[in-house]
Amino acid sequence: MEQRRTRRFQLELPLSIIRAGAERVTMAGLTKNISSCGVLFTTGKEPDLGGPIEYIITLNHEGPQPVNLRCVGKVLRAERTHFAPDAGPKAYQIAATLERYEFVRER
């Protein structure tokens, strides 16, 4: 039986990758679950395994004022989803750490 150090919450929230490795990128994704030390999400492009990643999770995205959580971590695992090869925008499932975060206000 698999034992985790922290509880995972099954949340589907919009996610944007803004940096993968050394390069700035713009990739949309969707979280699958979140814990205090990591996140599992889907996206269209596979980032470098073991490399740094910076991403923004949008909380309260359907409310009057969205709340953005800017996160920094590293990519632990990347695998192709079990959908058809032409799965399009959500073709990869990515596990990343959540090492640092800050709330970001929209301007």
C-alpha cells in the first residue's frame, strides 16, 4: 500500500507554466491533485525531467476576483497520458514539487 507524507486534494484548477528549465514558456494545464509539497497536472508539452519549473495555479477562477498562486519547484515525473496519441492540449501528466510559493495580485 502506498503511503504519502502529506494529504492530496483532488482539485481541477487552471495552471499556467511560465518557466521550464532556463527558458520562459507559456503553457496551459489543469491540476489533478495538490498537496503541501507537490502538484500533479496535465499539459500539452513535456518539460525537462529533474529541471526547475515555475507555474501559476489560479484559485477561485470562477469567482469575481481570481487568486493566483505562483509556485516554484522541480519536475519529478512526466508521462504520456493513457489517451489517444492525438490527445492534444493535455497529452502529458506531470508531477512537480512545490518548494516555494507566493500569492500574486492581478494588476
